[in-house]
Amino acid sequence: MQGQSPTPAIPPTGAVFLSYASQDVEAAGRICESLRAAGIEVWFDRSELRGGDAWDKKIRHEIHDCALFIPIISTNTAARHEGYFRLEWDLADQRTHMIARNRVFIVPVCVDATPETSGDIPESFRQVQWTRLRGGDTPPDFIARLVRLLSREPAPIGRHVGETGRGRTHGEEGSTVRRQPQKVARRQLALWVVIALATAGIAYEAIERFVLPKQAAHSARVSPPALPAVGDGLAEKSIAVLPFVDLSQQKDQQFFADGMAEEIVDLLIRIPHLRVIGHVSSFQFKGSDEDPRSIGEKLGVGYVVEGSIRTAGGRIRVAAQLIDAHSGVHKWSQTLDRDLGDVLALQQEIASGIARALELAVSVDDSLERRHLQSPEAYLLYLRGRSALDRLDRDSLHEAQSDFEQAIALDPAFLPAAESLALAHVAQAANQFVPSRLAWEHARTAAEAALRIDPQSASAHGVLGLLHAQYEFNWDASEAEFKKAFALNARSADTLDFAAQLAFSRGNRDEAMRRINASLSVDPLDPYTHQTQGWLRYLSGDLAGAEQALHRSLEISPTLSSSHLMLGEILLADGRREAALTEMVAETPDGGRYPGLSFVYFALGRRAESDRALAQAAREFGNLWPYGIAEAHAFRGEPDRAFEWLAKAYDARDPDLMFVKDDPLLVSLRGDPRYGALLRKMHLPE
């Protein structure tokens, strides 16, 4: 390894992150030297940064950007349950859920005889091939393997997600990356629905939705399946707006480009008689070079809008074009160059131009008010806050809260910042970063402040609707708030989705299915909505319909969190236990794998394995999903333990409690007086 290093085998892009326990520094050093001698760039921290905010931020950045993560495993790591390397391992484990399944990201290296089953080693580390390098001696074949892995297309992370707008994460601006495990729920959290409400009815609202699991679908490069044919009459009055492309010199404005597309969608939704596809479905084609005619066929629309943005200084240039999805002919195009302060009027010009181009099919509302930003600085703070809000980790949510508060200080009448501040508090409550009661009260204060700015704020009504349902169990008040949101925007797919869940929890199954079907008509390629439909059909006893909907969800997004869990429960209820086991194994840990395994192993008579899965579920996710632990105990015939965990779910305001009356896994509890007492506490009929 002496002398000049050979020509790098790969571009020096921070390709490999080396993670080790301090006792293994010598072995790690030898591995690092060998890799660098082969031209492979290595992040190898010799502890000068370990500890404190500087280390935390730097390490998060490096693990987020690295192409390969090499955990050095030994008796030292197996015996230690704390240490900086554990934090690195957790971050790497979380990133594995955001990349395509056929990508290699984790490359475990064991430097002694430690078995693969020892110690508290993340599941993702166990599922890939280990390399054993005694003492850190690095043979050429190992170097060659790394070069092969690094020569492939880097494992993509990013959009997302949400997660419906219910749940979803970004690695780059405009795409979501889950920074740490989210609350496990078999359906999308109702939180995501409320966040998505920020896009309803207001032209300059939410730039990004929480689409984390959807990112996995994009990472897998799965082309969304075609929809059933749509009649020509409907298709001629239908349109989809694809994600805009960032043409800025630094390529750092994708969040702005995505926001531009979403806000144009919001404006088009206001036009009577025009069917506008929700951006969750349109964003399934982000980064795709697919022909607009093919996209139009899959979305069932007559027209497709494409566009790009370029920013420089205080100026923004937007180009947009309307394409006939049947012929591929460009029907209309426009390029606008404006000051940033005129971005709202620019968006309205584009929407009006599209409407005029379709004047034979739609009525054009030319009365839209032309608006100018009161404070461009506040708008940029708002955009930065939305980007931070999407990342969902503790620090990012704190950053988002700060950005929104600064934006409001600059422009107290800036409605989107006020609305998003309420959403940030809701996210902090849902992720248990702030005590629930405190976070919900802050959310209430922020939502009420938004309503003082504009009583017609659909987003603020959505926050209050969610608060009434999940924090207060005040179902009538929740329904009333969501009806107000409907009155402001009757075509919000996400409002319809949550309203469907709310109707079902109150016993109105027909209305629930009507609402979920209406949601799918607006956003037909939203895998979360298909997931919700499958869940509601399962609770209704329609196992065949539920299975079909869950398969559809996975067809659109093969890595969508919790879909395998739900499908496993459906198969278990149908008596197909081995098939159910296959689905549970395919589920991710934070998607509910361990509670699901505890169900199926118990049904198969494998009690010891059920015990281990349940213990792991309680250990790793008990504070995040107590309801799932309660289900497992109820299914296993352990009512005392089930009610103990249901009490925790009540205290934590676990969103799955909405379906406690209809959950087949809780059927053994229904004759117990404690079950009736819980329903009364939740103001549900017994």
C-alpha cells in the first residue's frame, strides 16, 4: 500500500461509511487504508467529532449520502448496547427501508468469530451477506466486490412521502426520506391526511406532502399500472400536472419545482367541470421519461401538463406546456419570468392559460384575484419549513416550527405559515417528540390563529377535525370540522380518505365506502388510498375485496409500509396461515412485522417463536404502536395484557383506536366489562 495510489475505481463521492466500536479502531484503520489505496473514498471518523451536535449533524449527513455502509462487527459491538456506533447503525438501518430491495447498501464486515445471531444486531444487517476479515486484513476479492457494488447506479433514497399525503420522507429537496422510525400503523396515520389538507383550497399552500413510503416506489422504478379505460367525454375534461423539473444552476430548487406543480393543481381544482388528478398519482411519474400519451392513458386523462422552473437571485422563470394525451400534440405553452414576489400571480397566469386552452370543455373563472407576496423572505422561510417538516425527525420538526414562526413574525397575515405551524405541532405529537397534550394544545392555538387570518382555511379546519377525533374522541365535532373542509374543497382525495375512516369508525359503512371510492376517483394511483380501502373491507368482513385492494396497493408501491402486514392479516383470517407468514416476513420492522409474526406464529402453534416476536415488538415499538401489542395479546388469549396495552394506546392517542370496535383481532375482548369501559371513554356506542 506504499507509493502513489492507483487511479480511483469510482468517483470520489463519499462512497463508503465505515462504522466501528472504539475497541476495533485498529482493525477499522487497516480496512480503511486498504480501501483508500484502491481508490475508494471512505468516511472514517477517528473520534474527533464524536459526541455533540456537530458530530450528530455530520454523521447524519454522511450516512444519508454514502453509497455503502460498512458496519464492523465483533464481540465488542455484540456486547455493547450503547455507543456512538449504535447511533450510526440505527441511521443506516432506517435508510435501508428507503431504498429498492435489489440494491445493496449494508456490507457487514466481521473481524473475529462473532456469529451472525449474536448481540443486538439490526435485522437489515442479518439479511445480507457478511464478510469475515480477521483483524481487518482486507483481501483483493473484497476490494473487487466493493468496486462492483459502487460501480452500479447508487441506491436511491427519497420520494416519497409520503403517505397519501399522510405519510412520506425526502433525501433531496422535493423527495422524502424517513429519518427515524415513524409511528407504526397498519393504515396511514390520520396525521398525513391533515398535512395534505394544507394543499386544499388555497393557492400558495403546502409545497410537499409526507410521501415517504411512496419514495420507495420511485426508488424501485416501478411503472404505475394502467387504469381502466376512461370514457372520452370524461377524459376530454380531465388533466394531470406532472412534477416540474428544476433547471436552476445549482439544482437545489426541486422543492420549489414540486411546489409549483402542486399549487397549479390546487388552482385547477377550482375550475368547474374539470377533473384534476391528485398530485400523489401524478408524482408517481417523477423523474420518468415516459411518453405523455402513455402517462395520460395510465392516469385516465385527456391532457398532461409538464413544466420547469429556474431561479436566480430574486427572479423565477417558469415554463409550462399542455399536451394532448391522445395525440401527443402540444396544445398550449407559456414561459413567464417574474420577481419572486409575483410568484402567486405567476401560478394563476399558468392556471388561467391552461383553462383558456380548454375553453371548449370548461368554464374559465377569470375573476381570480391577482396577488403579490407581502414578504418574499417569509415565503422562502415557509418553503424551507415545509421541506424540514417533511423530514419528520426531531431536529427537522423543531427547525420547521422555527421557520414558520419566523415567517409569521415577518408577515403575521401569511396564512400558509400559520397553517403549517399547526401541522408541525401535530407532527410532534404524533411522533411523541413533545408530550401529547402540550403538542395538541399548541396545534389548537396555531389552527385557531390561522382561522382568525382566514375563517375559510381548510387546513386549519382539518387540524381541528383531527384534534377532535384523536385527542378528544369528540366524533361529532370532528365530523363538523371535516364537513367545513369539504365545503371549501369537495375534491380533496385526502380529506375524503380520512372522512371515510371517520365514517367507518362511527358505524356508517356505506358512507365510508362511498367516500373512499370518491377519493380513488380523484387520486387513482395513490397506494395509501387503496390500502385504506383494503383495510376497511377487511374490517367489514369482505376478505376477497380486501385482498384485491391490498394487492393493488402493492402493485403501485411494492415497498409500501404496512401493506404486507394488512395482507397477512387478511390471509390469516381466511385460514391461509403459511401465505400469511410469507407476507409478515416481507413486512418491514417499522411497518409492523413483529406483531404480525406473533399473530401468525401463534396460529401455527409455534408458541416460542410467537413469544420472541411479541417481545421484540414490545421492546422496539411498544412506545410507538401500543395498539399493535394489544392486538397480539388479545389474539393469543391474554386479555389482561391486552387491556394493559390498550390503556397505553389510549394514553398515547394511538390512531388505530378509531377501529377498536371492528377489529377482528380483538374479538375475544368484546364480552369483557373493560372493553365496554374503553368504548365509553372514547364516546363510542357499545
